Amino acid sequence: MSVGSFVFMLHSHLPFYRKAGMWPFGEESVYECMAESYVPLLNAIGDLYDEGIPAKLTIGITPILAEQLADPHLNQGFDKYLQDRIEAAQKDEARYTPRGDHDPDRLHLARYYLNWFQSIRRDYHERWNRDIIGGFRKYQDLGAIEITTSAATHCFSPLLETDSSLYGQYKTGVESHKRHFGRAPKGFWLPECAYRPEEKNRAGIEKWLHDLGLEYFFTESFVIKGGQNAELRRVFGPYGTLEYIPTAPRPETGLDVFEGYWLKDYPVAVLGRHETAGYQVWSADHGYPGDGNYREFHKKDDRSGLHYWKLTSKTTDLGDKQLYNPEAAMTRMRENSDHYVGQIQQLLTENLKATGKPGLVMVSFDTELFGHWWFEGINWIKEVIRKMRTYTAVTMQTADEYLKAFPPSKAIELPQSSWGSGGHWQVWLNNDTEWMWPIIHECEHTMEDLAKQPHRNGLIERATKQAARELLLIESSDWPFLVTTGQAKEYAVQRFSGHVERFRELCDMIRSGNVVEGKLKSYEDIDNCFPDISMDNFKITEEQLNPTLSRK
């Protein structure tokens, strides 16, 4: 007898980095995640499937990430990145031999990385045919994983001013998903878990999900349970750490996250992340990735750029870090996977004893945490899935499988919320970012007017479609997020302002009827996402705008 269901959700997203710099912010971020997260994750899913174990992961791939992973320019750049990493490891191997600096420990690590990068390149070419999207689609079609979608460029939905922009983000995202994965998505990742209920004359966000055939989304536990949100999410990488700003707790609801719920006004389901199960990974102080045996992300060799050090401890300065030991790290990874599998079994067993019915534990994490920030993380996922299947009475399911097996029996209302500090929106709307939102709103209204214009062919149509792409990129939640976290502020402002400038210039050309083809072509070459974008995506009817219509 199953003690309950375990839904493991991975949210995969990167900003649009194509032809927008290389390092520390730009295309190299895509290449690092391809090498350390996406290809290894595909390998793990494939290895498990070959063992007779369908991974049953729910993998969200944002449309703007899918566009980049399928892009020929970025795939060519990834080949070069891998070759550069292999050559760097080869030079270090020569450097640390007895004829060089003669450092046996670093020689071992240089050879480890040489073999690792050669293996990633071999798998990328031979196993996945330089087609990461195709690899995920393969295992989707085999029933091993479910792939969910998101807003086109990961907009912060509640702060968009027009429903036409919100609909445009969601519809473009759904259409991109269909093009890449060959089927309509059922699940949706609300960017930043940001939700807005019905207010004044505007429908709640779930209305637009329902209109597009989307069936469920995810949220944080406190959004369903009430109370004070725990500050569990750790911000990894070079972007700094967000300050925790406590807010007044919401009233307790008496609900829990051991089941899914319908939204009150539309037949859209919501699943809440289990706080305790998430804590084991997200917690900066107590999560597995903070173990001293694991690889240190921030310290690199000053010549090769390879990671030769381990975390050592949370208080150890970078200059005092000890050398990384891959074998010791794998031993600790297996111990951590044992602990996690036992914890999930315990949580579900206790719930079964308390309620008399099998429940749900759903966890959701950024895919890039595993492999990229936590180097050993993909192996940990693989071990967790294997042990969950082999040693427990837990049923591992995709989100869609769970909701089909256990349809919600209760309908609830959700408050304004996000994963951000305090559970509100101040990470994206604050003193440092408030100047961005009037600009975004101005561009939204301009696009709404453009979408109402009669259909025109030729350069005007091309310019209008490119303006739509620029609007979507303007609306990315990544720019205010990176401004708030500080260390990528200049880059984020530059990217935001660049898309605004291109949008306004395109609109001026459209209004004048004089489109400069050379300039248009240069914009199409840089910001080439969503090639099939339609202005119909930004049109909504009066019936759609009425929140009292089209409900269940």
C-alpha cells in the first residue's frame, strides 16, 4: 500500500542572454547551466529509464529558456565553451605533473575535470544529438517526465497593468511550448510564484490560465496555510543574498499542503510546496548544498577557471578553502539522499496515520540549483528517485498524474503572494526598481494600441512583431530582481533600457510608416525569440475582460 505521493518539480529558467554579453553576465551563464545542469539531468533521466525506472519528474522549462536551448547560435557557442573547458583542464593536467608544479592532488582534480567535460561533450553530441529540447521531449513522450510551461519571458504577472499583456505573455508561452514539445502543456509555473486574485474590475490570474487550457500551478506553503512565510529560499550564485523583511502573518486557514485544491472561481488547481521537505535543500544554514564536502562554487583557479576547492565550512574565507575531493563528496551525497528519502517516507506515513488517507508531498526547486550551484545535486536527484522507487512505499508521480489520481475536493481563495521576502512583491517593486514599472506600463498600452491596428504585410508587420518581442523582453522579472540583489544591477539596467529603446524606436517607425529595414533586421538578429509570434496574442475580447463570465 502506498503511504502517499511525492511530486518533485524542477523549475528551469534563465534570462534571455543570447548575444547580450558573455561573462560574468551573458551567454556563458547559459553554457554553464547546459553543461552542469541540463545535460546531466537528461543523462540521469535516461540512465534511470534504462534501468526500468521512469523518473516521474515534473520539469518546468520556461519558454524563453526553451528558445535559447533550441537556438543554433547558442548551441554553436556551447560547443566552443566545452572545447575551451577541455583545453583548460588539459593545460592544468600538464601544469601539475612532476615536470610542472608537481601537485598530485590538483593533478587528480585536473584529470577529473578533463574526463568530466569530455563526457559531457560526448553525451551532448552522441546521446542527445546536440538537441537538449529534443531529449526532454523524448522522455516526455515516453511518459517518464512531464514538462510544464510558464509566461513567455517570466514576467512578474501581478504588476503588469493590462490584461492584454498578461494574456500575451501566457499565450505566447503556451504556443512556444507546443512548438518545442509537440503538445499543449497542462501545468504552469507562475513566475516568482507571484499571484494576484480578482481585484476591482480585473479577473484573478487563474482566469487567463483557464482560458488557455492550463490546469494547475504551484505556490508556497504559507499561501495556502496562512501564517508567516519561512525564509527558506537561498539565492545562489553571484547575485547576492536577499534581505529578509518580516511582515505581519496572515490568518491561519486550517488548510495544509498534503493535498491539492481548486481555485474558487475557475477549475484550475494549485499545489503548495511542502515547507519541511523544501527546507532540506533551500535552507542556507541547514540545507544539503551547504555541506563542507561539496564543491565551492565561488572560488576558481585564477588560470584555468576550474573549481578546485570545497565549501569546507560556512565560515571559511575563500582564501582558506580546502581542496575538493570528488569521492568524499559522492559519499556525502549518498548519505544525504538516504536522509531525504527517509524524510519523505516519514512525512507521508505520519500524514496517513493522522488522516487515514494517503497525502501529497510536493517540492519545487530551481533546476539550476542542481549541478550548477550544487555540483553534486543531479547525482543526488538520481539517487533519491532510485531509492524512492526501490526502498519506500511512496508513489512518485508527476503533478498531472497526481491530480488525475486525486482530484481536489475543496475550492479555496489565495491572497496576493510571491516567493519573495515577506511573501509579497517588494523584491520586484521597491525604491530601486519603482522607476521601471511606469515604463513597462507605457509600453504595455502602446502594444495594446498596435494590436488593434489592421493587419499589414511586409516591413510594418515584421516591425510590429519585433516590437512584441521587445515588449516581452522588457517585462521579464529578471531585470528588477537583478537590480534588487545588487551585484548585476548595471547589467540589468542596461538590458532593460536596451529593450525599451528598441521597442520605442520600432513603434516610431511603425507610426511613421517608414521602417528602416537594416535596423529592423539587426534587432531581429539579436532578439530572435518566438519566431511565430502573433499580434492576436495581445488581443482580448470584452467577454474575456469580464471576470464574471467564462467561469466554471
